[in-house]
Amino acid sequence: MKRAAGINEARSILTTWFGVEAADCDELLRTWSEQTQAPAGKLAAVLIHEIWEGEPTVEDRVLVRFLEERLRRLPVDAANSPAGERRDDGEAVHALTPHR
């Protein structure tokens, strides 16, 4: 139950703040899990606690950096658009900047 709650919270962060479509969140977490060989629940915990809340709780710094890099690309990657695009309002997409 705890794992599912964490994944749901990670989905909420991805959709609300990074502009990922709700239907794409599970596939995105699954892809990242395959790329890192880390369970989706661990990825969700890192996203929530280490990155979102800023709590330095994770010992796997490589996993944190991996997620930070992937989040910098959102929502551009999620939309399969070229890197460096601008949002509809003309503002550049930046690292850990919420999608508006």
C-alpha cells in the first residue's frame, strides 16, 4: 500500500508540475525503472523526498542525478518534442520549473 501511495504522489508531481499527461506517467516511470534497474517505488521515493521535498535522504546519488536530468527535459521529452523548446507563453523550459 505504501508503494502505491508513493507512485500516486509521484504521478501527481509529474502531471501537476512537469506537464506530463496522466496517461503517460506509468510508462515514464517504467522506462526510467528499466534504464536505472531501480524499482518504480524507489524512483517515486527519490522524486518525492530527495528532489521534490529537498530532503537529502537517498544514498544513491547517481539515481538522484539521473532523475534530475530527466526532469529537466520534461515536458519536452513527454511530448516527443525537440530539446530547448519554449512553452506556449514563450518562456523557455528550464530545470525543475513547473509546467504552466
